[in-house]
Amino acid sequence: MAGEPKKPESPKTPGGPGDGQDWVERLTRLAGLVGMNPIQVRWRLRRMQQRWAARKADARTTVDHVTYRHKTCPACGRVNDAGARRCSGCGAALGSRPMQVLRRIGLSLPSFLSVSSLLGLALVVVYARVVLGEGLPGSVVSLRPDTLVAFGGNFPPANAQGEWWRLACAIFLHAGLWHLGFNLFALSQIGPPIEHIFGRGRMLLVFMLTGILASLGSHLWGLRGVGIGASGAIMGLCGVAAGWGQRDGTTVGRNVRNLMFKWAVYTTIFGLLVNADHAAHLTGFGVGFALGFAMKPAHMQRSARAGLRVVESLVGAALALATLALCLSPPQSRAAEDFRRRFDLAEGGNMYAPILEACELAARGRSAEALARFLELVPEESQALVTPAALESTCRGLAERQALCRRFRAEGLTAIYPPEALPASDYERTQLERKERGLCSDLLDGVPALSEPEAAPHPPAPSPAGRGGG
């Protein structure tokens, strides 16, 4: 009737009438028509609806927290005016508005004079020094392995010669911009909370010690290639904080432990993408966790004795500064020179060219010069085997192989291999022909031609397991 007062509307509640109840009832009736239990379907749909409403409420709360206009003190948690620069309660610096937003979404930037920022600066300085030392186009983005070895990369042959300083220097070296960028970001997020818990000096000492032990673990686990990067030391920081949090057992300790485990997972995933040194990562985290768990929480916090903190700070600073000096001006290394020579030969695409040049010198009667040239191509540990007779034998074999290659180009595979030694399948024969074509290109194109021997016999027939090798 006109003029009759309207009934007040019932408030909307998540899952209740007026809040999506229509679609719940429609689906419930549809479920009953196909033989399902309507009561169970309605109950599950309402539960799902309530969970979705709770998630939306949490998201709104998070947005409100991140966009909150007032500043929250990171030290004491006091709320301050939006324009304040220091906390009215404890006097701590509040930072700018962007810094407040970063902290609220879980990110942070270290202060200018923090150990984390100074370590990051050291990593950048060392990377710039190595780039300038290499001096090749494109070296800003990616560095050559031989350059990393020359500047102190963890390299087993060099370690075997007593160059153990590389275990520390490898912490400050990085293979490229992506590698450096990830470790800088990880250090900026992990370092500040660890400095807050343990103190700056202790954090630096833990960084250096776990990084060195991570390099040693990689070496003992059979490192192949060159080990470099700060991620082993960063994983060591994660491990120490995780071990401390586990031993502490409080809510704060558990939160720190969980955060460090997350960063360990992130580092491992990044390592899988770039084929990183997983042995160093695992060693760094394991050693750090054992160290953090073995000591009582009170001894790991900043409230420890002042004298011990001073000693730890001095030892950590000495290790870091000595390592930085070694990376910026590395000692001469015979192992690094040998590796660079072999790498240059491999990069040039023809490792036979310098040997053929030595053979040509010997053919001209300049035997001493030829022997010295040949010695440059042989690692130091094998130079005792280099004799005039060995050089003569090597040159004779190369001359025979050059003769066979000339016949190969004229007659095909049957000039080198007897018919019964050729593979049966067309695919294997094609692969063998491609291999011989590449070898003969190295031995004939743009290199000295040695005197052809009287006869060039067929080489022995390759075994089935050895096809395609050599």
C-alpha cells in the first residue's frame, strides 16, 4: 500500500542474504537436480564464499597499511606525522615516504654506512676493476673465465699450487651483471636485519668466514671450472640467522628463521637458472646454520661483551680489506697464465696453428726457437716431457695428418679410413665426415704446410665406442 513504511533492509554479511546468496542457491538447486546432496553443496559454497570475502578484506587491509600516510618508526613502532623526519619517541630516523612504502611491502634498503651497503660497494668496485682489466667489448655484461681466474677466482689447479687466497677473493668476483645484480639485491635484503640482530662487526666476520668456507667446500667437492660469487657468503648469513632463530625459539626467532629459509630457496632457484656453484651454496648455508645453532642466542646478539665485539669487528674488517686488496691487485699466477693460454687457443678455434708454427721453425733449422715456442703451449707440470725428440715426433705426426687431409679433400673418407672401418649407418658416417672436415680445416687453412712424408698410412680403424670422439 502507498504510504506504508518500508521494512528496514537486513545488513549484508559475507555468505548471508544479499551477498551473493542467489548464485549459491541456484548452484545448490542445480546440484540437487543432478543427484548431489544439496545441504553439503550449500555448506561448501558458503565456506568458499566466506574465505573469498576474508581474502578481500585482508587485501584491503594490506593496501591500507602500505598506503598509510603517517610514518611508522622502524625501531620502536611509534606512529609519527607524515612530515616528520625523526621519531618523536626514540629519535630514530624515519626515512622518506618511498622508504616507508618499501618497508611495508617487505623490502628494505641498507643505510649508507651499514656493512651491507659497504660490502655492496666493494662488490661493484671489484667488478668495475675486472671489467677494466679485461678491456674487451661486451665485458661489462659478461666476463671471460680466464679473466676471473686471473683476478682470484676459485680455481682448483691454482689452489693445488698453494694459492689459497683465492678462497676469499672469489667472494668478491662475479661472472656478469645479472650475477652481480641478484647478489646485491639479496645482500640489501638479508644484511640489514642480520646487522640489527648480531651487530655490524659480527655480521662482517660471519660473511667473510662462511664465504671462505663455502669456497673451500666447493673445492673439496670437486669444483669444475671457476668458482666465483658472494652467494656462498650470503647463504652463510642466511644459515647463521636461521640457526639462531631455531635455537632462540621465540616468535621473533621463528620469523627470522622462516625468512632466511625463503631467501635460501630464492638463491637456490636463481642458481639453477644460471648454473651456479651449488656446492658453495650448500656449504655456506650448512656451516652458517651450525654456527648459529651451536651458540646460545644471548651470545649471538649484540648484547654480547663489548671486548669480544671489538675483536670480531677487527678480524672481519681485516679479512675484508685484505681480500679487497688482493682482488684489485692480484698476485702473478702461473696457473692463471696457463689457463689463459689454453683458453685463448680454444677461443681462437684452431689449437694446431701455434704447434704448426713451431714445426715450421724447426724445419727451417731454428730448433732452439721452435722448442721454446712449443714449451709455451705446454702446462708447467708437463714441460719436463718436452724434448727435441718429442717435438720432432709431434711434427712428423702432424705432417702425416696434413697429407691425409689433402687426400680426404680430394677422395673423401675412403682416403683416410679403409672401407671396412667406416660406420654402417648414414648418420654416423655423416658425423664422422663432419668431424674430419673440421679437423682438416684446422690443419690446412691459414697455417704452415709441413713437408709431406713419404707415405701416409691409414690410421687404425675406430672402435664403435670411440666414433665421433678424439
